[in-house]
Amino acid sequence: MSKTAIQIKGRDQVATAVNKLLPQEQVTITGVNKPYYITVKSTIPLAHKIAICDIKKNEMIYKYGEEIGMATEQIKVGEYVHVHNCWGTKARRDTAEVQPNGGIQE
């Protein structure tokens, strides 16, 4: 079975897994560009994000062409992108400054 992940916009650094992805599998990245392959580096659940390029620590991460978070560590192409390495910037309270370590400073 061919494994696929979809990149929605050209500036996106992540693609959404259409299948559960396992380490060392080849996944086809489809969507905005000509399809290409990358090697999966960590288990990625169905409908979760895989890095399609290297992302530096503290770099903003884009999905759907929108900023979704900031990398809390360096993320390599093929790795799982989720709460363990991405501090979400969406759905934050406007009245408080939420810190990357999870603390809220009023």
C-alpha cells in the first residue's frame, strides 16, 4: 500500500498523513508540488503532521499556509510534528501571555 501525506500550501513545512506512518517507510508528499518521496523518521498517527523540510528551533511552523506554532526544538524532515516539539500559537487567550513551557503569565 502506498503511503501518502498532503501538503496544502506552498509555504507549509508539514504535510498531513493520510495513513499511519512508520519509521523507515517511504511516504509520497502530494498536494501543491509535483509528488516526491521522503523517509519517515518516527511513527506518525493518521491525520497528524510530518515535517517535509528541516525546521529550526524557534522557527514558526506553517500548515494550510497559516502559522500554527513554533518549533521548541530542531525538527528533521520525516519527523513527527506535534505538541512535544511544537508550541501552538492558535487558540491562545488574548488576555494572557502563554509561555512555551506551558506557564501563563497574566
